[in-house]
Amino acid sequence: MPDFFIVGHPKCGTSALCQMLRRCPQIYFNLKEPGFFSPELRAGAAGGKRPATLEQYLALYAGAAPEQLAGDATPWYLSTPSAAGEIASLAPDARVIAILREPADFLRSLHAQHVQDHVETEADLGRALALEPERRAGRQIPPGSPRPHALLYSDYVRYVEQLRRFADVFGAEHMLVLVYDDFRADNEATLRRVLEFLGVEDPGPVEALEANPTVRVRSPRLYELVRRLSFGNGALARGARAAVKAVSTRGMRHRALALQRKLQWGAPRAGDEQLMRELRVRFRGEVVSLGDYLGRDLIGAWGYDRLD
């Protein structure tokens, strides 16, 4: 079993932290986001890269040397109600790392990532939030969406409830809760704090990273068309790929791919200010509770004191 778990949240620096830890010889990772302790991810794992059985999951860590600490970085565990208990039943002495972000900015970034990943088809965050009651009842789910629960955005912002689930089974001394702003401001200091928590010696100078940055899908229709042609198994998609390959060189296809990405994706738009304010008013109580839980003034740090 892994020695430590990076449990989330997504879009809070978990990918960058994982990549930085990979560079430490005392740390061992295998598959990014194995997701074994998230039922939604495990249910869709048969025949894919993710492990569907405990035997397959344990095999991911068979290559770890005796002196290495093995890690599982799956940012969906924090919002999965059953994950803490399931992990503790198999690895009761594991250490747990969570990273949290200001709620409104977090949800804006998460929604944009869901649109990019074809999990979400509603490109407007406000309308996506308004769909939550319908989606909670199993309606208005995008066709083929691999993680319907991921569309219940407000459920992610139950920070204290989520942290307590892990603290109840692992103990607070086996948990490290990081704030995204600290990580963005000083990657190196945060990494050293993580390594100290894991009991790993200092690796020396560290290069700052930004992994899995948020992008904006410029045209959902164009994005869906290209996705179907690129990854579809139908005769049309296969024929289109074969025709392109027959009349182009590798260099031409690489340049076309770069242009395609430029046309499909752009820098994320700033959040709608009215919606961002509404979300901050809505989640102010959670921020107060989280600040009390961590012993930090997050109301001031995240600008919630300016809402009045």
C-alpha cells in the first residue's frame, strides 16, 4: 500500500506537487490519479489504465524500492465520502495531504476543466450551478459523462466536513492541509514542508512548476467535433484520420495540432464578478469554519472581509 495520499482538491496544485515530488529519489509514484478509492473512477476502470481490483492497485507499487515512500495522488478522494474509511482500512498509518483553494475561484477553475475534459457540456458556470438540483436527481447529465457526481459543484466546498472525515480515521498528526495561495506564492517552501511532513530529507534546489493549467474552451461545438474525429471509433472518424495521415507529413500534423489547440483553447476568462460575489457570500460560512479549523484568517486572506 502507498505510504501517503495526496487526496485533493483538483485545480489546487495537486498535479504540480506530484511532479515536484517525483523528482525526489526517495519518492515513488506510478500512475497519476489511480482513483481506486473513488467508486465512480473504479467503476469505469475495467479494461482501462486505472486499477479495477485491489490486486491491480497494489501492483502499481511493486516497483518501489524499500527505501522509497510510495504515493497515490488522486484529487477526487477528498470529495468522495467513502474514501477516507476505505484507505484507512488498508493503510491505517498512511499520511494524508490536502490542498484547498478559495471557493469561488476554485469552482470557476474546476468548471472550466470539466468543460475541457468533456465531463461538462454547460459552458456557463452560473447555469451549471443552477442545474445541480436536477443533476442530483439523476437528470440533465451530459451523455457519456464519466463522473456525474463531479457536476455537483457545491459539494466540493464542504471543506471542514471533508477534512474531518480523514482526521477521524487517521488523526490530525497524520494530516497536512495546505492552502493553494501559499503553494503558488512559494512552490519550494511548500515542497519542503511536505517533505518534512513525510520525513524525507531535503533534495536541494527545486524548480517551480505549474502543471495542468486551466484553459478555456473557445467553442464547445468545435471542441466536440474535433474530439469525435480524433478519438471516435466510427467509420467516419477512422476514415478522416486515415485520409489526413495519407496526405500529410508528421511535421505538418504537428503544426496543425498546435493550430487546432490555439483555435480550440484560450486563456481562461476572468470570472463573472457578480457571480463570483454571490458565490463568496454563499460560501462565507465555510471559509469562516475552515479558518477556525486551520487557525488562519482566511476571511482576510481571501478578501471575504470586503463583501460587507
